[in-house]
Amino acid sequence: MIWGLRALVLVVVLLAAGCGRGDDEIAALRQAVEAEMAAAPLPAGASLVRGQFDKGCHDFFECADGPDRPAAHTADLYLGRPLAGAASECVYFVEMLRDKGFQLVGTWDEAQFKVDEAACAAGHPGAGAVVRADGRSFSDKASLKFSLLDGDRVAPRYELTYSPQAPVVLSEVRLTRSVVVHIRGALDRPFVLSAGPEVDGITSGQSLGGQWRVAASTTSLRFEVTCDARDEAWLEAHDPEMNGGPEERRRVVPCTGAATVVDVPVVLKKDKAYVAVSVYGSPASVRQQPPRHGDYVVRFVSAS
């Protein structure tokens, strides 16, 4: 029995040694990944700093029961000058990428669109995939992502993945004030959270709930609900890690046909809040949620 166990352990060790990557292979991989990152487009006088290599994983012995993960490399962009505001830096990088034969592609509601000067002026966070002018991947071996902001702080950064990106097909996206806030994912200004039919580029498709950045000191979120008097709105706002059933966190707001201001208290552990809204015909319950009768709009107003 003991000899059999030892034999099994020896077989597992030998398999691991055979399937895992050796130091030479990982060193060669790192060299290839860093060569791809070195080809990333940079403004004149800029350089990549604080680079970090991630060897990724492949096969069971490296990934355990998870999927294979390609190698990656991240680095900050040092411009050699003081950074300006988000909008002007966004335009600066959009123009630089264009001059070097690339474009920045953002995503909204499963549609991909070109981030241009108008998007920067609208408040887009200047984040997305860096692709060639014809929509092909940054290179034949790697994909590249650019981010301009770290929270609300301007901190340009590249993230390269050693796997090519599928060619992008661009769509026309109307970047309204509310759409930009949804893309940024930050509760820092008034905007339309959910509506039916569309209001300011937002529909009920964006109302299923999500995590939003908000100051950790926030104790209350204010919303404005406008809906048909035959309906009722369900509002949730709480810490994403909060325990307890949805019924304990939900605010049911009877609709009046006029705008109704609703304050929802929150207790946050960190700088995230989960917010969701639904509108149903009244009376609704967890087991029966009748279709709504009329149009509705729910706006986020402020955090305090």
C-alpha cells in the first residue's frame, strides 16, 4: 500500500514536471511579451515605467481547474511633463494613436465605437482597446488596452495580453451625458439611471443592477422617480457585500405620475454601491411582477 502511494506521488510529480513550463520557456515568453509591449505607440518623449510581467498559465498543473490564461504585461506611461485634465489628455492620446495608425475603441451596451475628440469632450474616460486603423488587433500576437484614469485621477496605462484580438466592427453610439456616466460607472453627477422607453440614451436594459463607484463616506443616495400612477418602482441601493435577502434592502415607491424624490440610506464598507431599479404594475410581489402600464424615468440625483 505504501509503495503504491509512493509510486502514485512519483507519477504525479513526473507529470507535473513534464507539463509545466520550465524557466527557459518562461524567460523566452517574457522576452516575446516585452518585445510586443515595447512596440506600443508612445507620444514623443514618453516612456513605459513600472512594468509588470504576468506569465499566465496553461494546462491543469498551472491553472488548476481554471481556463488557460495568456501571458500579459502592464505598464504606466510617463510623459515627461505634468499631466493635464482628463478631457485634454484624452484628446492628446486619441490624436497620438491616430497619427501612429491606431485608434481607441470603447464599448457601450455590447456595441463598440471609436473614441474620438467628441467622446473626450463628452467626458468619456479615455479607456478602450488599441486597434489598428482597419480594426485589426494591435498586433498579430497581442491585444492592447489603454486606460487614462485611475478612479478620477489621470494615470495613463497600457495592458497588453499575449493573444490577438478579433477584428472590431464599429457602431454609431450616441454619447449622451447619461451614457457617459454609465460607461464611467461613477455616482458623481446627476444622470438617467433607467427609463422605458429610452431617455437620454438609457433604457430599461441598463436597469438590471450594477456596481457603481461612490465615496466611501456616502450614507444616502437620492433618486427621482417618475412613473404611471398604476405602477410602482422597486429601488435597491446597498453595499455589494451586504448580507440579507433583497426584501430587506428594497424600497417600494408608489408611482404618482409626477416626479417623486426618494432618499435611500446606505452603509458602505468600501467605495462601491450596488444599485438596481425595476418598475412593475401595482401591486407587485416577489412571486408576481405584473407588466408596467406606462412610461417611467428614474434619475440619480446626488450622493451625501
